[in-house]
Amino acid sequence: KRDSGRTRLPIGKPVPGARLYVLDSGGTIQPAGVAGELYIAGTGVARGYLNRPELTEERFLDDPFYPGERMYQTGDIARWTEDGLVEWLGRSDGQVKVRGYRIEPGEIEAAIRRIDGIREAAVTARTEHGETALYAYIEGRESDDVRAELATRLPAYMMPAQFIEMTEWPVTPSGKLDRRALPAPGGAADRRAYTAPRNVTEMKLCGLWEEVLKNGPVGIRDHFFERGGHSLKATALVSRIAKEFGVQVPLQDIFARPTVEELASVIQDLEESPYEAIQPAQKQDTYPVSSAQKRMYVLQQLEDGGVGYNMPAVLELTGPLDRSRLEET
């Protein structure tokens, strides 16, 4: 029976004799509602892949919860529901890396589908000019409404840079969504008509946006993320607003109210919180230790000579440096 309250059908419960684990990258069991990679254990686990010992060693692992038994790493991203079912979210090999974070687009799609009125959603990653960004394709709600609601459900680094409203979806001959045929996000030609600032607050905000985005001129109805903004640039914008206006704008408000016009109304309603720059310490022979250093000192006494905070080894590399391969490593 289909549960009308679900955004997608679960794949069910483990069959008798089988065990399912949803684990994070460190092998910790994830609670209900939290995504992780799906592992299968129990009597149904095979011996391995035929004539593929390397793949067998990679996928068939020791079961840390049942010593002496093995579990199979499926490569699927899933999560437990509150009623004890497993919900499939996507493939781990579909993960993308955006500004240092590993992200599963399927998890973002699931969050979008939980928004009332959404009929379909897809999330992809595109790389342009050396920078990778997420793009969401949606049907059923206006993009600004979806962005505002999604900002309350996801961390900033998982927010798509742009939402594209769809009426027809490209499909493969088998009827599945053809992600490669999804339209490219709109460029400069699709920007909203320029609307000049009407007061001092909007004028200052437009200037701050141009500093952060390095992409002007900015009008009061331009969309921060459609103009190339992302979570890191949003953080930089919050800092500049605090310095210019003396107020603390929550980062979430940048996602929920992504135009100068909307943000100006937020700033006018905030209480003043004077910006205080961190001043460099005067030069002296010794400096007070920080709170983090104090904690490390106390832990060092408790651990009786532990080396948890020491570098265990230093490796010196020789030869031509391939910077991109080193960063990947």
C-alpha cells in the first residue's frame, strides 16, 4: 500500500536472516532520518565476485558488529525511516565535491520532494571556470519559494546555486530521467531586468554584492545565487554587512531573501550590533594561551604522555609536483 505522506517509496525491511546497516564514512551507525551508505550482512551475503579478487576485497568487508562475519558494501545511499523501513536516496558513486564538501545530490532531491506541492525534482552538479556548483530542477512550485523553504532544512553548503523550473522532463527510451539532457542553467542573457537602488540601504547593499560577486552592476531585484553566489560568498557578504551596517544578518536569511530588495527590509528590522574588528596583539615575548590550548594541556595530563596531538610521521616527496593529484590524495 502506498503511503500518501511519503515523498518516495521505501525499499522495505531486511528479509529473515539478513541485516542492513546504514553507516557514515567512519563506520558509525546512522540514526533514523540520517543518510549514510547501505551495507548488507547475514546469511545471504555472497562469497564474492567471480574471478574478481580486487573488487571482492574492496566490497566484501569484515562485519564490525558480528566478529568473524562479513558484510557487503552496496554503494547505495540510504536512510532508515522512523517506522523502521529503508529509504533509498541514490548512489555513493554519484557523490560530488563542492567547495571541499562531499555531497550526495539524491539527499538534496529527497529534501526538495518533501516540500508541499513539489511534483518532481532533480539535482545535478556542473563545473564551469574551475568551480563546481549544484543546480536544482523542480516542478510544482516557484523557485524562490522552494529556495526559502529548503534553506530551513539543509546546511548552506548543500544549497543549490540555482533553481530551474521545469514543465517537461527529458527521459531515456526506457522512461527514466535523462540527466544529461537537462537544460543548462541560464547565463547572463537570462538575468532579471536591472532595477536601480531607491535608498541608501539598497545602494550600499548593491555595492557590497558587487564586491563579493565581482560581477556588476547589481540591481535590487537581482538574485544573489543566480549571479554566481554560493555559501562561501554568502558568508563573506554577511561579514561585510556587519561591518557596513552594524547588524548581524543570519546566514540563512541570505538564502531565504536572496535579493537586495528583500535583504534591505531585513536589515532595517534588525537590532544594532556594532561591528568589532579583531585587533592584532601587541608584540611581546610571551602570549596568553588560548582556550583550545588550555584544553589540550589538560587532556595531555589526563592521557599520561599520549601522542594524539602529535604528528606521527613526516613524509618528504621528491620529483615534479602534480598539485591536483596531491590535493586529491
